[in-house]
Amino acid sequence: SDGSIRLHQMTSEYPLMQWNDSTNGLPIIALQWALTRPAVFFVLDASSNIYIWDLLENDLLPVAKQAVPSENVATMAVLGEPEKTNGLLGIALAKEAGQIDIQYVKKKWALP
């Protein structure tokens, strides 16, 4: 992967939007949509950086980037309860050494 992200709809083979070099050329390890806010998604790159995209706030660039220090992150999963209105949203990070960290997301990216 070259760090490109493409947003597709089910009825077309062509992307609705495409972001080239979204991770400065680093491979994308995982991409997950937020469960509580439909316009937000998270990207994990090969250097353990997490990018937060909020398409309602900015559809050209990520709204935040967070480096995960120390160990490499192997994958991530988004946690949340979309049926509840408390806006609780988290990211579970599985590190290569076997540890799992859970980080909570700011309310502005979690509330619908």
C-alpha cells in the first residue's frame, strides 16, 4: 500500500473520493469507521500513527494524527455503542508484543 485511501459506493467501481499519500507514503495497516459518528474513520499506518478523519470537518486532510509511542501496533479495532447517545468511542490497539491498549476518542469525534 502507498498510503492511498479510496471511498467507494456499492453501485460503482470508481471511488467517490480518493486521498493519495494520506500517510506520507507509509503502508496502511488498518482502517475502521467510527461506530458512533458515520463521517469519522481511523487509519493506522505502518509506523504506528493513527490518523483521524472527520469528513464533516475536513474532507481533504485528517483532522488529527496521534503517534503511538514505544512498540509497534499490529492492528486496531474501534469500540463503541451506536445505540447509546453518550458518545463513548474507543480504539483498541493490539501491539506486536501482545499487549492491548484502549484509547478513548474525544467527544467531538464520537458524538453523532
